[in-house]
Amino acid sequence: MSDYQEESSELFQALLRFRRNKSDLRTMGKLCLSEMEVFGIIKGLFEEEDGAVPLRMSEISKKAGLSKPALSQIVNKLEDKGLVERTFSKEDRRATYLRCTDLGLVVYDRERERMSETLNNIVREMGVADSKELIRLLNRLGDIIKENFDAKEQGEVKE
């Protein structure tokens, strides 16, 4: 038994509670958080004066930290909704590019506003100090989980 059994159990219960409630957070509107993230990458990072520049799927995958199959699932959903479109390079038929549709730009902006409103309400109810502390702790938790996962991948055991 570990020295932190009680705290570990409480953390597990808190994570389960968050997981059960996260579905409300994951879909604050018509797009889930992963769809919003991918859409934001497509829309926000590669715009030029004459409009959006198509972005390669591999670039989006790397930027979002998603596997190619996971990204493909998200893109399929966005494409089915008419929010993004795929194009193929004439020079390299293997290269798939994505760009936002006009409808996609409207939907993204509306969903971004809904998400912002929801997050603003959370910060208002928690207070700025607690919100900043939660952000700090979530970032730290993410770092610890990544370190432990990386250690396991390399066959190390973290003590």
C-alpha cells in the first residue's frame, strides 16, 4: 500500500466526477472541443490576406498532437457537417489539404462565442484566483501524467 492511498482514492473519485461531467464541457455547442481545436488550427494559423491557405493533414496532426487516424475521424465529422473541405495537391496526390468553408467560418465563430461565454461563467463562479490555481494545477497534472507515460514507454518506473 502506498503512503498516499487516501489521497489517491480521493483524486480518483474527483477525476471520475470530472469525467462524468466533462461531456457537458466537451460539447458546449454543436462542435466538441477536439473539433474546435482542429478547426481553430485550420482557421487561425494559416490565413492570408486573400483568404485561408489550405493546410496539410500532417501539419494539423502535429500541431494538435493527434494521431493521423484520430485527426481523420475529426475531419470526417467536420467535412460531413460541411464545415471543411479536402483538396489534393496536383504535384503530390498523397498530400491532403484542408480549408474552411464559408459555412464553417460562420459556425466556428458562433461556437467560439458560446465556448467563451461558458468559460467566462466558470471563471466568474470560481473566481479569478481559484481559476488561475486550477489552470496551474491542471497544467502540472498534465506534465506529471506525460512524464509518467513517457517513463513507462521507455520501460522506466517513476518513484
